[in-house]
Amino acid sequence: MSSDTNKPNEPSSQNDPHQPEYRLVQIENAQYTEADDEIDLVELIKAVWEGRKTIIWSVVAFIALGLFIALGTAEEYTSEVKLMPEVEEQASGGRLGGLAAQFGMGNIGGRSGTQGISPNLFPSVATSLPLMQQLMDHEVYVDRLDSTVTMYSYLTEHNHPDAVSIAQRYTVGLPFTLLGGIRGLFDDEDGAAENPPVLVTDEVSPVERIIRMNRYQWEVIESMRGRINTSFDQEDGTVSISVDMRDPEVAAEVADRVTEYIKEYVNAYNTGKARENLEFIEERYEEAKNEFEEAQEALARFRDENRGQLTARARTQEQRLQSEYDLKFNVYNSMAERLEEARIEVQENTRVVKALEPAAVPHQRSSPRRGLIMVVSVMLGGMIGLGIIFGRHMFHSIREKWEE
């Protein structure tokens, strides 16, 4: 055998044109290190030092913006009131009374106190529409004007927007300003004076009970709602009411009026049913009293006219008048007892809302906090400047890698 038979079959690229050709190519600079993905702190510090002017200009710009906000924002004064509602008594009768109440058997072992309005609802009462309507007509004394004006006039005529509000209106809020101006062309400028709000009462017809107000009145109401802040503390059970106004006297007067309205609303809510019952019993009591006095007068007149007459007819007539007198007296006596019970029930259902801290005229402004504004402005300026430098450095690094 020949020596060629011992060699394996080797593919020959020259004989087979379809056979692929493999070559080994030396790749230079293909080493990979984790240092390429790490941030070089020295390089970042160098970038910060080279871009220090950017940081300085950013801080200066934000300081200027902070000065504009601090000096261009109108001063506000806050008057705060803290209320302590009366704690409601739990139902008497113990477990037996509670078990009987679950099965609709009423109270056993005594009567329970009437469930009043919860202090959690005080914030809703403080910003309710009826109160806002009353505040629009409420007169307040303005020291800088040395006169008394209504809250509607105070917020619309004597509460001009500050520089920050004007700048915001014609920059960020420019679309809304243009929309409001276009809408104002189709509104009646005198509508606020010609269309006063209608209070919801029971003495007017259903059509008149519907509240109708124009756009200007709704804007004033929303402005007042934004200036009244309320909160309920679950731990000590107190309700805090704060009012923000540009004049300290106005803030104190509005806070006091809101407090009085809450007290009146709570008492009216808790004693509403009892007072209706009292009014009904008072009317029945007056009717029973008049009927009793008429029966008493008729019996006395008959006895005077028939003195000394012992006829059967006279005695029968006297017995009939006496029976009617006794009946009227029993009804009158019963209604007198019911009247006293109704008066006691009204007194029991009356809930006391005590003011722990009454409304007081603030001696210093609550906003703007100019020192805090300047500190935040410097911090934001520095952070924005560093962000610009780091962003620029990352962009250049990414571009260089992409080019390589």
C-alpha cells in the first residue's frame, strides 16, 4: 500500500470552490477591564472645577429668582383658632342595652345621648357653601383703609394681585389668562351686583331655594375656601381652624366668624329634632290651655247662673260640664309635663364647642418666609449647576466612546 492511504481525507479549498476559507487574524487592544465602566472621581472633580463658572451663574440666577419671589409675594397673616368639641355620652344600659338596640328593642336601663355631628365633619362645615355666602356679605374692618367693607369687596377691589401672581399669570398661566379674557367678553361685568346669591331656606319656593351665582361670585368663594384651612387631631380631639389674609385684623375677624358658624351649626344639627318636637308641643300646649280655660269658665258660669237649683236637668248639665272640665284639665296637665320634658331634651342635646384658643390678631406675617426661600434658591442653583456639568461630562464621554 502507498503512503497516501494512511493520511486522512483533507479538504482542499482548491478542488472545492464552495468550501469556506478560515483565517486567523490577530486583534490588538481587545483587552477589557472594569475600569472603563467606573467613574473617575478625579476626572469629575476636574470637570467641576473647569465648570465652576456654570455653577456660579446658576446660583446667581436662582438667587435673583428667589429675591423676586421673596420680595414680590404679598405678605399673609394667619389667625388660628383651636376648638374642643364636647365628648358625646355613650348609651346607658350596659351590654343589655346595646344588645337590645341591635334587635330594635330601644333602650333598656335608661336613655342614651343623641348622636351629634362628628368633629371629622367640621372641616367640611367650615368651607360649606352657606358659610361662604354669609362671609361674602360679612363686613370686616380694614386698618389700611380705615373703613369697613364686605368680604366680597375686600377680595375683589382691595386685594390686588402681587408681582409673582402677575408674572405667573403671563408666563405659565398665559393660556388660561387668554381663555379667561375671551370668556370675560361674553360675561356681564355688572352681574355680580345685579345677581346676588340666594340663600337656601325653607321659607322660599323650591325654585328660589336653588343657589344661583355668577362667575365672579364663584371665584370669590373659591378664593375664600383656599384661605380657610381646618384639621382634626385624632389624639386630643381638637379641631384647628386657620385663616390666611393680607390684613391681620381681617384674618382674625374671619376666623371668629367661622368659629361662631360652626358652633351654631353644631347646636342646630344636634337639637334640630328636639326643637321641632318642642315647637309642636308648645302649640298643642297653648291649644290645651285655651280649651281648659274655656271649660273652666263655662263650668263657673253655669254654677253662678244655677245657684240653689237642684233640678235633675241642672245636675246633669253640671256633671257634663264637670266631666268636660276634668278631661280638658287632664290634657292640659299632660301637655304641661310633655312641654317640660321637651325643654329638658333640647338642653340635653345641646353640645358645647369650646374655643381653647380664640381668634387673635397675628403680630407677625406667616408668609412669605424669605430666609427659607433664599436658602432653597441657593441649594437649587448649586444642584442645577452640578447637574449641567455632570450631564455635559457624560455626554462628551458617550460621544467619545461612540466615535471610537
